[in-house]
Amino acid sequence: MENVDYIVVGDGYAALFFAHRLIKNNKSFKLFSEGRKSASRVSAGIINPVVLKKFTTFWKAQEQINFLKKTLDEIQSYTGKNYLINAPIHRIFHDENEQHLWLKKSENEELTHFLDKDFRHLAIVNNPFDTGKVKQSARLDVSGFFNDLFRYLEDNFHLIREKFDYNALDTSESSYKDFTFKNTVFCEGMGVKENPFFSEIPVNPNKGHHIRVKLSEPVPENITIKKKHFLFPVDEGLCFYGGTYDREQLHHHIDDSAVEQLIKGLSEFYPYDFELDEVNFGFRPTVKDRRPIIGEHPEYKNLYVFNGLGARGILNGCYFSQSLYDLIETDMPLPAEVSLTRFG
């Protein structure tokens, strides 16, 4: 039997950011990944401190932005690459009222560092009322991040590419197949519903579609355009546009209505021809109070859950991976707002 400090189960941001905490602290671990296309891997990779419908921010936004930049610098030390793309969001205003609201909100102390007061008119797309730039917003190179980190984990014998078998987990012996462990952390997104230890946590699927399109007239590469959804260049002459939010149509195939919604949304501000190249979807694990769910199993004290990252998977996954690590290693209490115990 091989003894490890941690077993980590998952494929997305929660699993990889927690794995980074273990790498940084020289912990031994195995990460079990079944190689599925998680919601994280098909996400836009948007890093955004502003709720763009209401021009508000959210809990710990600045702390999360700062911590992400620090963490990506740390990851660069062993992958050789920084995955932060400096392409700030430019929100297309619908009318003059939105312009006035933006300027008013930009005077608020918690928003002044995020809402740029100087509006910009963009070429190529329709934006008769100009756009507002979200300061400190950016994107993550999603494919590079996942490909490189999984390669690093595999090269350093941390990665086991197989589906985790809950029946093989012996809680009394803290063992799993050929391993004994100190702690196991489940970072499974909506896969947690199959997990007999944490299947009751209140995460709900939110299905998101995005499309890849070939534009006849290119858009700028150094910004991310937002109206109903996000538009930005990716690779091979294609652009990402998405994503939708659907809590009703939860079957595991493409929804034609979602694709139509995206095509219509893009057509509203992009006045040139474009070709649909690809459609993807994933299921975001969301929580009613829009906060992650983190904590230990009430009976098996070395089993933990890290879930419910929602649409802010990058920021939540990065920042709260440290909170979970501190809980396990130093018994530091979790913020009550994200603790599993808040549900009673």
C-alpha cells in the first residue's frame, strides 16, 4: 500500500486549484480524474469582479482577484506559463440610462476600482451608446491551464486517470484500493450527486451552452466584448460566444433553443456574417445563496467536499482552495458563508 497525504477527486477548477495548494506545500497526493469534459473545461474563463446586469460587485471580489494573480504566478513557477490573458471586459450599454447608472455606481467605494468612467466606442460591433470597461477583469487561458496542469500532474505521478469507485473507499482504514490516505477531498461538481458521502449537499445544475463561430470581420483580440453574452477570439480564427443559463432543460445533449438564443444574441450587435463551427455545454454546480460549499463529512472526519463554485469557478476555486487547506491542516474555521454547516 502506498501512503499519501491526500486523495483528490475531480476534473475542474476546484480540484486543480486545491492540487496546487498541495504542490505548494509539498504534500503527497493522487488526483483521480475520469477525463470527462467538466463545466470548468468548457467555460469561458472569464475573470470578472462585476455583476454586469446590475453593475454591482460581490463578496470578497478584490481579495479573490488579488489571490488569483498571486496563485497564477506560483503555478507559472512549475508549468513555465502564466494563464492570465489581459483582455478586459467591455460591456455594451443598451441605452443612456445604463451609462448614467454605470457612472453613478462607479462613485461607490466598492466599485470605483472596477468601473472605468471613460467610455469607449468599439469598431466592428454595434455599440451606439459605447461601452464601459471593467477594470481588473481578464480571462484565463482555459485549455492551456487544464492541459498543462494535467500534464504536470501526470509527469509527477500525481494523476490517476480513472473514475473513482466509492465502493472501494474503506473509511475505517482510510484506504482506497492500493492507497492509504490522511484526507480525501471530493471536488466533483454535479458528479457529487453520485457520491454517497455528499450526495445530499444542495447543489443544483445550471446548464450552459456556448458556441464557437468564425467571424467574417475580426473583433479586437485584446478585449472581451459583453452584451447578453461574452465574445472573444480563441484560436484557429474562431471566437467564443456564450454562455447561456438554464435550470430547466437538463438533459445531456445540445438544446437547439439555446443555440438559437446565442445566434440571435450575437447577431444583435455583430452586423456581419458568421459561421457556426461548434457547440459545447456543461452543467455548473450552483447554490441558492451563490456561495461555495466547503466542509468535512459529519461522520467521517477526514472526508471533505469542495463544490458549488457556480459561474465564478475560477475565482471561487482559487480563493477558497486555501480556506479548505487551512481547515484541514491547521483547523482554521471556514468563513460561515461557505461552510457546509450553514445548511444545518
